Amino acid sequence: MVGTDEIARRMGFASQNAPDYDSFVKSFKADFIIRDHPELLDGPEKMKKDGNMAPWELGLQAIWEQYPDQWKLENFANPAQRRAYANSFLVNQAKKARYDKKNQERRDELKKRLAEEAAAKKSRQSLQAASGQKARGRGRKRLRTNSSPPGYHSPSRQSSLSSPKRHKGFKFERPNLEFRSFAIILKDRANPPATSYECVTEFKDLLDWILKKNTALSGQRIVCWSELIIRNPDYGEMMGCELGQKYNRIFSDQASWDAAVLAAQANRPTPTLFHGFAIFAALAKDAPEHDEGDVIALEDETSQNAPEIEVEEETVGPDKELEVGEDADNGGEESVASKEEPSHCL
């Protein structure tokens, strides 16, 4: 399978993380696939099963015609290579566009349902208000004296009035993890720092730790993500990805951080083991494809930093050794041999 970064360079972009490539991909999915060629959303596998590959071949021809600067023949060794690269690019973007389309449909459905609920609630409130006015109109009027100013309620009535609702901070339940003790690796250098998940369970602690390890990010707009290689067929089907395909899961708050941890465990290569996984943090302009809502604005000063577990020859607990080494087939996930869960953060 052709790498995304190699395709981006052949198309004339600096890399797959370049802002102009990110903008091109967003426009390509929204305009070329979803708007102009929605038949491509089915993908070549379904077309092949249906016995009709013509729409896919026409889509490849349309790419070269509609985007001649990106698919100039001189950028490739020969026409066959250009077709292979274009086919791989279209397969990946069709999957992403299909995922984007489903998400948009869910958002539209949710927006519609919320609007209907709001309208029904407003209608009920209007009926209740009208019913209350009629009920009060049938009662005997009371004369107001100077001792009973407008807005005054008797103590008995005041006790029956409901107090105003106060908005309290939402408390997240910790994810129900099968493996609760594992390593988090910050892949931003040759010898990456590591810490225990127990020390960065809270998202704010994770940000503090990242900022401690990379002070250059202080006060900057950053994006955090984990890079997974799809190994679990069920998880791959849920995400619309093929086995072996790389997938970036971005996290920007407590809920998305919990989801990233759950995803890493769900996609582990060995059912009985989970050593840990790697995360990345970079300036928004250098990060992979993301939405504006995924950007985190870091403050110049942080709270107490999460403790660190050194990568080289460090003991996490009395009976737990941390051995970190990159596995070329593990997509950035790290190997950490664990004998028992630590009782506290170091």
C-alpha cells in the first residue's frame, strides 16, 4: 500500500502534514466526492462485488482532469504509477468522505430532534401558562395591602416554589478499562519520554506533562493525537478502515482522551496483553488533518506536572520493569513488560 506522505509529495505538497495538503483534502472530500461524485462513496470493493467498476474508473479519469497540477504525469515514473497512486488516494479519501457524510447525517438528525423537542417543550409551556391563567381567573381575588408588595409570596407558597437550577461541572466517569496499568509515550524525539497512565488519567494532567516535556509548546495552539494501525477487524469496520491502515485519533478534552485510550486497548494486537501506546503533540499548523475544535490553546504557565517515568533502565514499581522500544510493525505503540500494577504514581 502506498504511503499517504509519499502520495502527498508526488502531488506537489511538502508532506501530508502541510496546511495546504490539509485544505486540499477537505475540499476534495466535500466537493469532488460528496457533491460531484457521490457514487464513489461505495468504494471499489462494493463496485467489484456488484460487477460494475465503471464509476470508479470514471472517477480516476475525473481526478486527472479536474486536478491537473496535482496529477501531472511528470511527477510520476510512468502512467501506471500515477494510476496506482491516484487509486490509493481515492480509496482513502472515499472512506473518509463516507465517514464524514455519516457523521454529518447524525449531526443533522440530532439537530432536527433537538429542534422538535424544543418546539414541543415550548408548546407545553404555552399550554400550561394558559391553563394557569384560566385557573387563577376562576379564583377569588385578594386585595393587596402595603405589607404585601408586588412579587411577594407567602412563606407557605415560597416553600413550594422550586429553586433555580445551578449549572454544575460535568463529572466524567473513568473509562472501564480491561488493562489499567500501562505506559504513555510522547513520540516527539529520538528518546521519547514515558509516564504511567495512572499519572495522566486526567486530561489536564496529560497537558501539564506534555508541556513539561516540551516547553516550546507553552502558550501555543497545539493538536494531540495517537496513531493506530488497524488490527482488530471489528474496530476497523466501525472506523471504516482496512486492516493495516494507519488511523489518527485526535483528542482535545477529557472525553476524547478517554475515547483514545479505549480505542488503543480495543485495537491491541494481542488479546491478553496491552503494553501501552504512543501519543503525539505538535503545533496546529504542523499537525495532521483536524478540525478547529480539535485545537488546544495552551497557557504559558501550567499547574503541577505529572510525574515522569524515565525510558532507560527505570523501575516503575517493586516488581514492574519498563522496557520501552519501538516496534516497526506496531504503528508507534510501545512495548512495556508489566508484572503487576503499580499502586501509585512515581
